[in-house]
Amino acid sequence: MSAPVLPFWLAQALAEDAGPVRPPLSGEQEADLCIVGGGFTGLWTAILTRQARPDWRIVLLEKARCGSGASGRNGGCLLTWSAKLPSLTRWFGQAEALRLARASEQAVFDIADFCRQHGIDADLRLGGAVYAASNAAQRGALDGALAALSAAGGSRWRMLSDADTAALSGSAALSAGAWTDAAGSVQPAKLARGLARVAEAMGVEIHEHSAMTHLQETDRVTVACAKGCVRAGQVVLAMNADMANGPAPLANSVLLVSSDMIITTPQPERIARLGLDRGQAVCDLRTFVHYWRASADGRLMLGKGGNQIAFGNRMLPYFDAPSPQRPMLEAALTRFFPDFSAADVQYSWTGASDRSASGFPFFGWLPGHRRVCYGMGYSGNGVAPSRLGGEVLRDMLLGVDSEWTRSPLVRGPLAHFPPEPWRWPGAMLVREAIRRVERAEDAGRQPAWLARKLAGLASMAGKADR
């Protein structure tokens, strides 16, 4: 079997600054808290908990290198939940939905402030976000969600003319858009590596190449690795996609779906001409969206979700390889940006997204355990919301009464997919229906009734409510 291929962001981050060697866990250690997972959720939990309890000994275990999972292989778009207020309301009630939408917007600015305060150079730019139609059927799709935001007491979104949509998105293929200032982009692996550096400076002990092999709870919780173990008062499982084939209540609440990306060689002059040099993130209004943004060094990144679906939620070799979807992505690049072609593409990669049945992450105490909590299910939008995940898990660990510990977010999964062997065939059926709908709408045709109905079963997968 060939060695895994690093996602572009992590390869770039390690080439610029590999950082200190963090040795694997060795021997038996005692801790107040052990966190399993060195991505955004685990690192934010470590940092925020350490700030609240500087007297605690916190040990973080990462199976590879910090940022090697979803946190280092996503598109780097800092997005929020605000355009999904109707869905939030259905799941959490009106008051909590509005609080969560606003908290997700504040998380964008909190991450930017934290990077400034702690000297994390993660190429973070608050250029906002554009959501827009990429075919006639998507026009007006945002109206309901943005009207609900305005009616609830204020919206940071503003509607755009077709000309402004094209100017802000960089593509004449988009129209009928909306823009918000509470968004932007970041080099995600640099952010993860920077958070790890700050956590260590605060006294968090990090061991890389330390995959958990066993978990046992008695009077304390033992987390075992190949060459050592940690005995801790409490444990956080922040493994996201790696938890998707775990205990049945959790495994049946998420679906592992790939998101595939390409990135061009540096083209700063072209990027400036397109108006993408402010770092804005752009998404169309499909269920499995096209998304793009420019990097700080003048590359154009484009991705699309909803491609590979894993039977049994297994972490397939697909998720650690160059994207087989590269030809499809190159065709999309040329469609949205006629001045670019396949010859400009330097790199492709992919990764697993743990899509929850609700479309939102969930948190809770691991079934059968009193001292082990978890967070997962970010559904392709975790860069900014994972900061909120750290706040949720911190308050759960501290046992405080707060807006987070009272939130329905901490009740575990609120909905489930069917178990295997029915989950995968059903998901593939829905995926094909979505593709049929997309092809019809792109061609200006009315999709078939059955395809529309089946595609509607995945409505939670979009970045905005339609």
C-alpha cells in the first residue's frame, strides 16, 4: 500500500515550519485531563480548559501530527451557521437557534483575535463570505434564511446585485448573491500547528504519533497507546471522523463523505484581477456545494463535497490520496474561471467529512461512561464552529451551569441514519439523485420529481438553508 499523501495545507505548513518533534507517549502517566485528537476541537478544548484551570495537568494525544486530519485538509473557509437559522430553529428552538447563529459569527472574530494575541501566522483574512447562485434554479434560494435572520433581530448579511456578486465572488458564473462580513479564510494547517504551539506554551503536554488503542474507565480513565498510557480524571474524544465507526449511537448519527479539492500554482496577478485577494470565501447554493477562495500566496483553491461515501464509515485509503475527482474539479475551475485551466492546477487532495444527520455537531458523554465526553459531526463546516466546540467541552469538563451545558448541542446525536447495510445504499441513492438534480438545473431543465424528493433528504448538507 502506498504511503498517505499529505493534504496541500499540511505539506505547506510543515515545509515552512515543521516545529518541534513531539515524541510518542511512553510509559504510564497521570493527568487531570486527557484529550484524544490534535485537531481544532481537541486543541481549542485544551487551550480553553487550561485557561480556566491552570492547575490541571492536561495531556493531548494525536495519532499522526497535529492538523493531519480534517483540520489540516479542509478548504480553509471560516464560515458560520447564520445562513442556516431555519434549520437551527427546527432542531434547537428559536431562542437557542439565534444564540448559536450569533455565537458562530463571534467565533470567527474570536479566532482572529486569538491569532493576533498569540502571534499565530495562519494567513487569516477576514474577507467575508459570498453565497450565490450558480444556476437559475438557485436564484432566490437564500431569501427565506436571510429573511428569518432579519426577522429574528438583525443580520450581518446583505443582498448583492448580479454585478456585485460577480465582483465579490470573482466569477461571472455566479449571480443573486449575498455577502457577510463575519467570515473569511485561513490556512487551516498553519492554524492547527499554531494552536498546538500555544497550547504547549501554556503547559499542555502533546504527544504525536500516539494513536489510542484502548479506553477503559474505572475510578479513572485509562487511555492506552502502543508504548504507554495515560490515567486521567476525565477524557475528551475529539477524533471527529475517526469516531464514525465507533459505538452504534454515534456511528449511526454520521456519514463519512469526502470533500475533494484542487489548488493552482501561485497566480497573484490573476487573483488580484479577480478581486479575490481579500481572502473572502465563496460558496454556491448546491446541496454539495462548490467552494473556493484564494490563498495568501495567490493560489486559487476550489473544492466540492459529496463525492466518496464510505461503507460502514470506514476511513478509506481514498481519504489520504490525491483526489480521483480532479478532472471534475478542473472542469468546474474552468467553468467558474475561464482564464484558468487544468494546466494551472498543482495539487489535489481529499478528506473525510463527518456529516451528521442534523447537519450540526453534537456533544455528550460517551454511552456507558461517566468521565468520557466527545464532540463530532461538524458536517463540513468546522473551522470556526470548532472554537465553539472547545467552549462546549470546556464547560462540560468543568461541570458548570452555562449556556453551553444547557444547550441541546450537548444531548448527543439528535437524529440518526439507518444502520448498515442500509445506510450506504441509501446514501448512494440520495447522492445520485442530487447529481441528477444538479445536472438538470445546470442545463436549465426541471429535475424529475423523484430525484427532487430524494435529494431533499440531504438538505442538511448545504452551507445555507434553501
